[in-house]
Amino acid sequence: MKARLNHVFVFIEIFAQEGGIQSYVKDLFAAYLEIAQKHSLRGEVFILRDKIGCDNPYERDYLTFHYLKSLPPWKGRLKLAVSLLQCLLLRRPQHLYCGHIKLSPLIKLICTPLAIPYTILTYGKEVWSTLPENQRQALIQAESIWTISRYSRDRLCKANSIEPDKVSILPCIVDGVKFTPGEKPQDLVNKYDLKDCKVLMTVARLWSGDIYKGVDVTIRALPKILQVFPQVRYLIIGRGDDRPRLEKLAVELGVGSRVVFAGFVPTEELVHHYRVADAYIMPSQEGFGIVYLEAMVCGKPVLSGDADGSADPLQDGKLGWRVPHRDPEAVAQACIEILQGNDKRCQGDWLRQETLRKFSKEAFKEQLLSLI
């Protein structure tokens, strides 16, 4: 006879893709493993688009995975529905966690007649607008909703008439062992021609559908910054179809030689790029913004937008500069203040300490334990 099943998790895609949601869910798996082992819990995970054989370091006796990728895609959806229904009927878990709003109508359909409570995980812009009625009803009938920031909670609730007290915040975190301060790596200084330069940096997808990241705004701010700091360079890490437009904009503004497009950088090399920077600049509209945490635990001052989820990692401006996200003048003025280095928010050791106090793996684990 199988042991009692405590929790079921359902996601769309985790190990076949890289991204903010995938990184967040992996942190959730890691924390759950520690909690499950300590408290004798058992969980099962169903993933719609991942396939058997994917690189998954989280598989254990007490956290098992079901990979349901099939072609054509409708077969995978059918396999998920059948496998999940069978699991719920035979194992009767205490709670189900729905990992994406697009899966929520199916979860509601299966869980409701079985009286199995469910929670829906949300992240950012996928729930910021009014949702289709079947997804909105799934939210309304969920026992609880999780999201990553106060901003995402507020937009979700306003757009879909959800009571705010139904939403709990489980924020993103940063790995303080992987991301640490250090000297500027000389190989990167040489590679990008950054000797004797003040370096502003952004890590972002350069997609034409994601101009909210604010890379173009920072480029527009450069002429004013250069008046005060003529040796500034702007290091842009990321790839996408918007790069030609951004390159053209830099040339048109006469700052083409001050902008360095580094392209894609693997995750394991990011820490060295944070170290080569003097400041992390991303006047964006984020659901949260893990990159701000990564920069700050590397001891780098940060700039974000002032009307988004970055209020949480920047702790309402206590740890960084928050400016109107489409305002080059405001970005320029804030960058000048950062590079002058007179503000407490430029103190690397303090930034790291205050960031890890709220957004470490241990803090995440304690928060997850309180929720489950």
C-alpha cells in the first residue's frame, strides 16, 4: 500500500526551458525537499511539457515526478487530465498546487467534485489583466492564491475582483552562495574594453515584445550621464529580435561606442558580469525582478522602475533607486547619483546583508513551511 500523499503539484514546463518562473519553481522544489524530509511529507509533481530523461536533480522517494510531454500536444493534455484524476481518486492528497493560471480550469474541474482544496500559483503579467471567465472562476474557488510580490497581488485582485486577503506572497529569492561580491574580472574588462570605465549593466531579454525592460530608456539616458562621467559604458547582457533597433538607437544618439552588447551569457557566468559592473540599471515593469537581488548580493547598487514588483526586492527604495520607468531624464539623474557613490545604497556589504535577510533560501523555506 502506498504511503499517504500530502501534496500534488502541477506545472506546464520546468526543465525544458530557462526563465524566471522555472527558476522560481526550482527554488520551491529545493525548499519542499528539505521540509518534506524533516516533516515526513510526500509529494507528486505532474509536468505537462517536460519529458522523461530531462535533467532533474529534485527527484526523491518523497517527491516523485510524472513527465507527460506528448505529440500532438492534445495527447499531453489528455494524459495530464487522466493521470491527475487517477492520482486524486486513488491517493486523496491533502492539497493540490496549480503551477500556472492556464492549468487552473482543469484543476478546478477535477478538484471541486472530489473536495480536494487547491492553491493557484501566479507570478506576474499573466494575471495582471482581466482573465477569461473560466480562469477567474478557478481563482475565486481556490482555497488560496500565491504570488511573488505585493504589486502582482494588487494587479491580480483589481483586474479579476479577487479579495486581497485570499492572496499570500511567496517572494523570489537569491542564492547567496552562487552570487557573491568580488574584484572586477580582468578577462571581462579586456573582453568588453572596460578599462578605467564606469560600467552600467542590464541583464534582460532583448525581445520586441519586452521593451518594458527599459534598455532603450537607459540608452537615451546615456548622453546626460556622459556629461558627468565621460568614461561610462553600458553593458547589455541578453539576446533577442529587438537588438538591431537598440543598436541603431545608440548610434543615432551618438553613444554607439559607449554601448556594449554582450549577447547571451550562461547563468554560471553571470556572477562575474555583475562583478565587472559598477551599477545594475533596469528601469522596468517587473512582477518582481530576481536580477535586482542577484546584483545586490554581489554588492552592486541598483535602479528599477517605481510602479512595479521591484518595490519588494528594493524594499520600497531602502536598498535602491526607483524612478519612472520610461523617463530617460530620471534614469540619468539617478545613475549620476549612483556613480557618485555618496549614498548608503551604494555600500556593497550592507546591500548584501539586507538582501539576504529577507530573500535567502532559508527565508524562503520558512515562508513555504508556514503556507503548506
